[in-house]
Amino acid sequence: DIAYAYIMKHDYEKAESYLRNAIQYYPEYFKPTYFMGTLKYQQKQFDQARKYLLDADQIIPGVPKIRLLLGESFEATGDISTAIQYYKYVYESDPNGQLGQVAARHLLRLGILKPARRY
């Protein structure tokens, strides 16, 4: 939680230091791994973001927010097919929610979903 406070203060260097220590000593804990993944995502370090977000997804599988960030990280590094799989998961698990709608927009943009026809 100290690391999260540093993230909120935009002191990413201190946040990363606390997160690295937490992950080193408690690799099975979700929060530090998730926060490190989101920190790397915010910094547009998508390869590193993927690593930590994939680890977080192993600790607590299927969290739509993590899977959306994974999709965006895979897409940012050029792996569109993997990104689509994550977007589909989020869309299917939360079709009417905010995250599902973001995933739907990604899938529409990538030509996977077709726009709804209006009569």
C-alpha cells in the first residue's frame, strides 16, 4: 500500500522500489505484482507490463481489468492475435460493463466485431 501511495504521488522510482521488494519477498501476493504491471503499463513499458500482468493473472486468474491491460500491452508490442484473445475474454465476461465496452471498441477497431445494424 505504500507503493500505491507513491504511484498516486507520481513518484514512480520509490513505488517501483517498494514493489520490487514486495514481489521478491511475497511473490504469491497479488497486489504488488498487479501494481507493478499497471505501473509499467502507465510508463508504456509494455513488455515489462505484460510480464507482471501475466504473473498477476496466474495469482488470480481471469480479472477483466488485468486481461484488458494485457490485451492492450500485447497490441502495443505488435502481438495482435494474442491481444484479440484477451479483448474477447473481457468482452464476453463483461459485455455491458465499462471494461467490456472498451474491449468491444478494440474488437470493432480491429475488425473482429461488426457494428450493430440499425433499422
